[in-house]
Amino acid sequence: MNSQAPTGKTRGKTRSKNTVKENAANEKKVSSKKPYSASKASKSKPLAQPKSSGAAKPTVKSTPVTKGKEGLHNRNRHKGNYDFMALCKVLPELKPHLIKNPKGDWSISFSDPTAVKLLNKALLALHYGVTFWGIPQGYLCPPIPGRADYIHRVADLLQSENSSLKQNSIRALDIGVGANCIYPIIGVTEYGWNYVGSDVDPVSVNQANNIAQHNDNLRGRIECRLQTDSKSIFTGIIQSNEKYDVTTCNPPFHASLSEAEQGTQRKLNNLQANKKKKGLTSQPMLSKQEEKPTLNFGGQKAELWCPGGEAAFIKNMAFESQRFGQQVLWFTTLISKSDNVRWMKKQLQKVGAESIKVVEMQQGQKISRFIAWTFQNVERRKLWFKDSC
């Protein structure tokens, strides 16, 4: 992994009584702003908050941030331009959707959901040996390069615990696996991980299991489970006799269906504006149904939105993770909204996370990140992987 740069300032120095009272009052105001109504997460008991009695606040550990270098991870198979000739060779159905960009290179219309789906199918076949793959109409079709970057950097996080770690011994859990099953696919084919995926949508679980069972290199390494309680994340999925080295998650981004539809429209508008800027005007003929903006770029309800949006979901995850802190080494989740990073750190500090890390990923002008936390101290983390080396 790249070198880590600590951010934030360690707090806890003795302050005057007036200052402490003001800070305590401010903290109370912040914590009272709940993004959604009480749920199982909010019923969890966080660490006791400092009272406005003049006592100094407890020391808060600084959170290291790993800055991502511009571009994809050095192990990412999608560095550079797509080899469309090779992609069409493994999936001839993609060829009719190819168009030329102003430089004369082959591309596709990324506002065409059919072309995007076929591109993903070809990428999985060419680079990961996954020849059986598909998603029901209207389900999330993820951009594979960015998804792969998340897995590669999670692998770096685990390797940083022990340089002799055997990646094929890793047991991972993906929250919200989706019908596309993308994170387990990459984790298994790139590193030999064993993956459990969970989802609240039965269609997604069935399709993800079908993908796993119909590909020789995935069979026996991926198991997808239905989460029957939409308010729970780990409860009902992690069994009492199970341990996981890491969890992954791409949380719902939006707070409502209308917000999700607006986000999809913005994405389509941005694609069209970018196309005009580059002079990319030629595209395959689309049916009337294909011309109508759909959620093919965003997915179904569980993939796109939940009450309270991303902030509510990751707060729920933070508080619930405390109950499974001895069964999971590292919890991780992507965070789309940068404003939620600092807020999530506070939630994790409340539940007593031993270590919190933020890992940034940069692709061109776009910066994404995931946050990782553990309830195990350094010594216990070393012992955790002792039998895996």
C-alpha cells in the first residue's frame, strides 16, 4: 500500500471549563441530528459521551488516510484502454455496439445500457475467465475497473497485517452482493478468496448464486445468502461459529427513489455532455425503450437507495459491527459522499473501534474512498493471521 499520512489532530489536552462546556454542547447538537428514525443501529449502546462537567474529553486517535495515486491500482487488469478487438473475440455480440471516437479508436456509447452490459460481460470473460454472467433487466451494471480497484486495495490492507499472508486463505463477506456478484467474482479470481455474499433481494441472491455455480473457477468459493431482515446488516448472516477476515460493501447511495432517478438523469446528462465535448456523435440505433432513461445504470431499490441514504446505512453498519467485532478482523465499506467520511469516523469512535483507516482511490479527476475499521489491537491482529501464513 502507499505510505499513510496521518490526518486530524489528537484531542484530549486539558482545556478551560468554559471551552469544555462549549465543546460538549456542540457535540450534543451534532449527535442529536439523526439521519433516520430509530432502528436496530440506534438501539446499540455507544461509548459514554463526555459530560459538560469540565472534565477533559477522552483522547481520540487520528485516522490515517492512504492517498491513492492517480490511475488504477498497479495490479488492476483494466489499466489503459479497452482492447475492443479482444473483447469482441470473446463476445461477438458486443461488436455491433462499437463506435469510433474522435481519435479514431473504438469505444461504446456508455449511455446505452445494452452496450454497457455487454462490455461488462466481455470484460469478465476476457480477464477473469467468467463465461456465464448476466443480470436481470433494470439491475445494477457496475463499472468493473473501479470495483476491481476496491478489491485490490482491500487485499493490500490485509497483506499489510502480515507480509507472509496467503491470500487464498482469506474468507470475505460482501454486504449487498447484488445480482452482478462483482466483488466476489474479482476476489475469487484474483486472490482465491472464499466469499459469502448477502442481499435483501431474493432475485439478486438467486442470480449471484447461479453465476457462482455455472463458472468452474467460482464454484464452491462463493455462497450468497438472503438477508430476511432489511434493518439488519450482519445479524442473520454471520453465524455464531463463523469468522471473516474482511467485509466489503457498496452501500445504497440515495435516500429515496425520486433522488435515485434524479441521480440517474444527471449521469445520463453528463454522459451526453461529455460525448458532445469529445465530438462523439455516432452511435448504434436504439429502440424507443432503450432511448428512454432507465435505472439500468443505478439498479433496483436495495442497490440504489434506503431510508436516510448512505449516511443512515453506514451508521447502522458501524453500530452493528460492534457486536461482531470478535468474528471479523476488518470491516470496510465504500463511502461515496466525502462529507460522510468525517461523520463515519465519529460513529466508529463511539462504538470503540481500535483502528480506523481511510483509503482513497483516484481515477482521473474522480476520487473515491473506502473506510476500514477493526476492534482488534495490533497484537491480536498478528495472532489472527498466525495460522494463515
